[in-house]
Amino acid sequence: MSSVQSVDRSPGPAAEEVAAGAEGVAPERRSRAALWLPVATLIIGLALTVTLSLVSQSQYTNSEKRLLALRVRDASLLVTAALPSVQTSLASVAELADATNGNLSRVDQFASALVGAPASGKQFVSLSLWKSADPAAGPVAVLGQTPRLASAPARAAALFASAMHRNTVGVTSFLTSQPPGLGYAYSAPRVPGGYVAYAETALPANRRSKLQTSNAFANLDYAIYFGASQRPQDLLVTNLSHFPAPSPSHAETVPFGDGALTLLMSSRVSLAGSLPHDLPWLIGIIGVLLSVAAALLTWRLTERRRSAEELAGRLEVTASENRRLYGEQRSIAQTLQHAMLPDVLPEIPGMLASARYEAGEQGVDIGGDWYDVIDLDGRRLLLVVGDVSGRGLKAASTMASLRYAIRAYAAESDPPDRILTKLSHLFSISDTGQLATVLCAQLDIAAREITVTSAGHLPPLLLSNGSGRYVEVEAGLPIGVEAGSTYTATTIAAPMAATFLAYTDGLVELRGESLDQGLERLRAAAAGDHSELPDLLGRLVTELPHGPSEDDIAIVGVRWTS
Amino acid sequence: MDKLEVEPGSLVSFDVAVDGRRHAIVRIAGELDMSGIDPLAAQVEEALARGIDRLTVDVGQVRFADSSAIALWVRWAGAVSAFELLDPPSLLRRVITAMGLSEKLGVVQ
């Protein structure tokens, strides 16, 4: 087997092309296929992450703004809540003054509880009564500090007019002077010539406040302005040390007496809590991690699929290589088989020899059938047909040694029975597990005499004048069974134009059928066919049924032509 | 006859039974050719290696046997002191006769 395999292993040009194709295309396609998918995954993942992050950030900002606006509203309610108590106090004083027609001692008695020094914690630092009809005359009575309004009669007139007109507290500011303060004026409605109660409060000199301890201002930076604008000169109170206020900030202007206050606030902490604040970052970090993980996973899957495809490709190459090798080996087997059979048959005047060999379909194994026609001396032929059991190179080499041994013995002029006896020494079934059936026939052309011996081989067929019969020959032991077996030679006379056929069992054996049926089928087909010898042999080989044609068929014939 | 072991995908089944007196009975059924011969050959070879001296091969259920199968039996026949091919069907008997092996395989004509 070694020589056959060493031939087969060297790949032919076709195999090299296939292999080169698989190796050449793969790497380029591999790197592209392996990279674009993971990169795309990464890009898509990062884009999603950024989008989600931005959406979440914008949601957060919006909710912070909304929450801040709510806080500003809360705070403004708190700030403006101071006004009703101012109004109540001033209204009480004004009404008392009106009721007592300016009895200041009564007023004084009531109002002294409201007025005190700036640090005393009293509501006002200054309280005074004015005649509403004559503000320019100044206050008619004063409690506490001298009102700063007294030095600005025009302002007093405008303030009182506005307060009376709107029936609310008139508010004015003294922010440029030290200490800064606010002034409130109120007069009872519909009392012509009545009194106006006017009070002043002090603001912290540095405008700094501890208001943040109150809940409404907790964690907030704030600035409260007098009026609707946020001018520095209108600043009432703040806890900010720098302006502008940190972003995000929110401002709201609310009515305050006849004027307004503006609250500017910004948050020091996330109002919605820490999770919404951190969410964009969390989304960002987790998204990036997930994107990278997805990209890596995609890369690994791509790699795995690629190697699977590569493997499949390699297997495909291997399979086609195997198919090729199978075909090659089969043709090698057939070549070898034909090499072991004679190329040309001898030509002797007065006779025609022909042979056919048909390989069975049992894979790549070579069969053990053979035939031979040997010219003994120009007058006589030795015709041999044999069949070694089994298949493969072992059967073929046994067949070859038998064939050449017979040629050697024939050259020594041994008769057929002696040849077979000598062959029986060649090998033993106990060593090789093989046996061989051999038919050896010597044909004397001129004498028309046939001497046949058989080592367990099927009987030869003799055709003449459209009839056929099997030569009754005693079948001796097949070669390999017993060394030194003896064989009986049977000699018959050949009729005119006789045809002598010998064959191997593949021609007549059918599973499930008696051997005699097969022999009869061959006899009938051969006897009824009057074509030339080669055509006859060809027809017998191709047209006789021989099952799944698993067995090799050898047939050799000699026909007398004169 | 008991059911014989059948290898999946094989057309042949067989059974090797050894009785205590260095005697083995091989029962074969089905179609025995080169493709299915190896397991049978191995099992009987093992029995022979253990010193089996007499072999009875029951081929009553064999429908077909090719030359490899017959060669196997001839080989067994040469390896023991007593060999008997039991109950060969007529088709098989005819082939054995044509091969000149009736006597060798103990087939009565």
C-alpha cells in the first residue's frame, strides 16, 4: 500500500489551486469582517449612550429649573408675608389717630410696643403720624428715630398719594444711605383729612442675612431686590458674596405693597436629589462600559464565526481533496490491475484469442481476478483464468505472483496438472488467509485437443455450432489449501470452429440464486450469440446480470478459425 | 434457533458459543461477504487462540457466502483437528462443491 499512498499524497495542481485559493482570500476578508462589526457596535453603543446622557441631562436641568421656580415662589410668599403684619400695625395706628383725632398720647401708648432700636427686635425703628392732606408739613408725631422721609417732602407726598390711591401699604426704600432701610406708609381709606401712619425698618448694613436657616431658603443662594429690576443699588438683602448668582438661577418679581420685590435664587445642591443629578454620568459610564463589552462580545463572536467558517472551508477543501484522492486511487488501482494483465494476446495461425476484464464497484480496492494466454511453442497455447479471494493489494500481489509462477512453470514445459501442483506450494491459507481458484487449460490448435485442470475453479464453456456445454472437469483443491495437492487433467476434443471460454465467478454468481442457474444463463447467452469473439465477450460481460456488479469479472476465450 | 446478534448496517449476524470440551459452535446467518467478515474472523480467531480444537460452523441460515467467506472456513478447517460445516443450504453446497472443497469442509454431497 505504501507506494500507492506515496503517489497519492503529493497533491496535484488542482489541489494546490484549491488550497492557495482558501489561504489567499481568507486573511483579507478575515480582518475586514472581524473589525467592522465590533467597531459599528461600539459606535452605535457610544452614540446611544451620548444621546441618553444628553436627554437625561436635559431632563435633569428642566426639572431643576421647575423645582427652583417652585422654591422661589415659596420664598417669595414668605418674604411678602411680612407685609400684612406691617399693614395691620400701621392701620391700627392710623385708625387710632383718626378715632382720637390725633390724640397722640393714646397713639403713643399703643405704638411704643412696635418701635425700638435696630437691635431690639422690635418691628420698626421709627414710627410717625402725618396729616395726609399736608405731607410737606412733616410728621405731626414721631416715635423712635426721626423718619428719613421727613427730609424728602416731595417723596412723602408721592408715597402717601400712591398708598391712598391703591388702598395698600406704600413702600419706599433708603438704600443708598447708612444704615439702609425701608419705609412703609398707610392711611385708613376714605378718611379725608385723616392721618397717615408711617414707619421705617432697618436692613442689615452689609445687606447680609441669616435668612437661610429658614426652610424656604435652605440650600439656596438668594438675593432680594426692591422693585422689578436686579440693579445692585436696589439690593435689599442677600447671602451671596459674588454676583452674578451661580447658574441655574431663577428670578421672580412679586407685588409688595404699592411696589414690588424681586427674588433671585440659585440652588447650591441638586433639588431633585443626587440620583437625577448623577444620572447622566451614570448613564454615560455604564453606557460606555456596555458599548465596549458589546463590541468585545461582537468581536469574539465574529472571530468564532470566522474560525468556524474557516474550519468549514478547510473541511470542504479536505473533502474535495479526499474525493480527488479517491478517484485517483481508484484509477491507480485500475491502472495497476491492467498492468498485471497481458497487454496483447498471442496470435497463432488458426486461432483467435480475446479477453475482457471488468472491474467491480467496490471502492478503490484492486481485485484478485486475472487471466493469461501463453504461447507455448507456436502450436499450443496455455490459457489461464484465476481468482484470488479477497481484494486489495494483498490479493493483487498474490495474483501477480501466481500469474508469473504459471508463466515460469509453463516455460519449463510442465503440463497443466503439474503447474497447479507446483502452485499449491506457493502459499498457504494459514499464513495468508487467502486461497485462489485457478483454471489451467492447454490448447493444441492443430490437434484440436484441450487439456483442462481446475483448482476449485468454475468449469470452462465449450461452444460449437450454436450449442454450448461445460467441460466436465474434476475440481481439485483451490491453491493455498494444501501444499502438494494433485489435480486431474481432463482432455477433450474440440469440434470444428469451437470456442473455448473460461471466466471468473463474477460473471455467473448472483446472490440468492443457485450457481447452476447462473451457469445455465451464461451457456444459453453464449451459445445463441454468433458474433465475433471480442464482441461476444463484451456482450457477455455487459449484458449478463451480475447483481450489484460488486465483483470483478474476467473472461478469456479462444476460437478456432480454421 | 435463538436470535443472533446483528450488527447495525450489516447483512450478517453470528454467534460464537464455546462448550467446555474445547469445542466451539459458530452460528452464522444472512449474507457473508468481505465487507462483514472481519468481526466474525476476529471472534473465532480469539476462540482458536484459547485452544479450541473442534469447530462446528452452523451455516443453515446463510443465504450467500462469497469466496472470502469460504476461504475463512477453509482456514478454520486447517486450524482445528475436527471441523464441520453444519447444514449448508443447497446454494452454498453447490459453490463449495464447484470449488472442490466439499471434503475439506466436511460437506457430504
